[in-house]
Amino acid sequence: MSIENVNVKPSTRNHKGFFVQQAAYKLMKIDNSGWALICVDDAVCHYVDPDDLQICQKSQQAEN
């Protein structure tokens, strides 16, 4: 089973050092350099530290 729907922790920054807006994201992949690629839609994506991700509450409830 894979985790697709994630949120970011407060004060999360992307790989360029900019703050990432708190929202529901889709986890696309974790690349070889260790960055997690998350996207809101086809146009808005960010590379973030995987440690800054949280599983969406909806995903957790669906598993139970």
C-alpha cells in the first residue's frame, strides 16, 4: 500500500528554501537524492524533505 495524500508540517520549506503552503498534496515520488515530490495539481509541485510530510487524516481513516 502506498501513501498518496499528504499534508506538510508548519514552516516546511522546499528545496529552494521557500515556504510551502499548507494544503493537501499528492505524494508523487521520493527521488534518489532524498527529496519528496508533492503536487497539488499538474501545475503546482514542490520538492520537500520527506520528514516534513504528514499523512492526511482522510487517508488514515480509510485504512482503519
